[in-house]
Amino acid sequence: MLEVARLVKEFGGLRAVDDVSFTLREGTITGLIGPNGAGKTTLFDTIAGVHRPDGGEIVFRGRRIGGRPPHRIFGEGLVRTFQIPRPFAGMTVLENCMLVPQAQAGERFWNNWVARGRVRAQERAIRERALETLEFVGLARLRGEFARNLSGGQQKLLELARVLMAEPRLILLDEPGAGVNPTLLTAIVERLRELHARGITFLVIEHNMDLVMNLCDPILVMAQGKLLMQGSPEAVRSDARVLEAYLGGAPA
């Protein structure tokens, strides 16, 4: 589904992503781990179009996407979440979800006069899908709440709901477990397993090793901008290079 070949991203003289290559198979939950400063989020940002690569190629479902703007990549079905959720704080939970689908008829202001029936019908359909999505992630009872009032864990669930409204093929998840209490973390993991069973592919950055080892296979390991290794949870757990990266002087 995703091919990354010799990818490079530089900031001044620093190579945050240094000649990274890997292939992501469709239907997998792949983990991406590494110490702080390893280049994981920069890799995500470059794949998702936030940064232009300085070298290499990114191919998603047979199409080169390296250097394309984020909204174009989003439109291809590759979406991402953020370590710190970014909902529209002054909008309700439901409105945050309804905003996501692209090419809504009501976005062209004249349609609200000349095609009012089509706009209303589409809005009703999007609202129903948003309510179903919020039910799936466990936020239906909070649909009228302003996003700013949600807890950190609830905002992670809203972030997941919003990407689902985009009908994605591949989701890049940036630390879904960070700052989430155990109860909500269990709910998030259950939803990810259900979505995986539906055929959605995931690439997940996560520092919670128990979560990664139980949820992800294969696992990619980065250190100092490079891809250190990739393999099964068992292989990663026992690899001396991984232990060295985490315990033996890699950047903190």
C-alpha cells in the first residue's frame, strides 16, 4: 500500500529523516518506535505532505505522493492524527465530524439558493454518518459538547472519528496512547482492532511498548533519523540494536 524509498528530510544541516526505506502492506497495523528525537514525527509529516522531502520517493497505492500538498494526499485516502489533538475548539463534537467530508455541495455558497434540496439531503446524510461514527468511538452522548471541553482521551477519540469521516485507506496515528487514562486507552485499542478487521491499514507511532507489542506487527524502529530495523514484535524485543538505541546513548 505504501512504499517509502531512500527518503530524506533535512532542516539546515540536520538530517531528521536519513535515507529511510520501507514497505507497508495493506491490512496491517505497523508500529513505528524509537527514542525521542529519532525522526518519527518528521517521517509522518513528510509522508502526509506537511514537509516536502529533500530526497527519495513516497508511493501510495501506486501513485507518487512525495511533495504533494496535504489536502491532495488526504483526498487519496491517506490521513493522519496528531500527538496533540487539533479539533476546532469552538465547534461541537458533531460539527467537527460533519466538517470533514470533501466536496460538500453547501461549500459553494450559490448552491444554498439554487440547489437547496441537494444541500439539505447531503447534510442529512453526513449528519447520520457522523452520528454513527461518534457512536462507534463512544462519543455519541457528547455530540453537542464543544470540543474544547473534552478530556485529552476524548479528544483522541474525536480525532479518530474525524479521520474515519474521510473514509481513509491508510491512517497514520501519532501516539494514540499519550496522555490517555487506561479506560479510554482500552477503548481506543478496541476501536483500532475493529477498524483493522474492516480493512483499514495503520502506521502507529507509540511509546507505550506494551500497546505496540500487543497491537502491531510488523514494527519499524528508528534511531537518529535512520531506520534501524523492522520485524515482528519478538524480533524487535530481542534485537541488540534496539536495546542499544533505547538504553545505550541514543538521543533522549
